[in-house]
Amino acid sequence: MILSTKYKNKEFDRELQSAVAIAQLKKIDKFNRERKRFVNLIEKTLKDIPAISLAYVPEGAEPNYWLYPMRYNEEKAKFSKKEF
């Protein structure tokens, strides 16, 4: 049976993505520790700025901090969003 080049490439792409994912999963704990370290620095630095609301974490949750959401409240700020 002859497979089209298009099909072969998709199959190869899936295999390559799977191999990368497996390799990265071996490092996930390290990645999460580093993210948590950065979040601690962000929160320590910004916690006393009234115009910034830091991320809400529900009790019992342990986020991986792939992203870190913050809110900027212009009414409480002594600086513009652009200056921030």
C-alpha cells in the first residue's frame, strides 16, 4: 500500500510531537518549580501596589502558572497602564 506524502508527513509530525512531549514530561517538576519561584518573586514585588490585583488561587488548588494573570485598576493607580 502506498501512502501519500501528505499522510506520511502528518504521521511523522504526530510521532515527533509525541517524542518531544514525552521528553518534556520528564522535566515537568523542574519546570513547575521554576515557574513557582518566578511567581513568588512577582507576588513579593507587586503585593503592596494597590492598583495591581494578583492571581486568585482557590483553596486547595496548586496551579502550574503557565500564565500569571494580574489585573490593573487605573482608578487606584498613581501611574498609567503604559508606565507600568
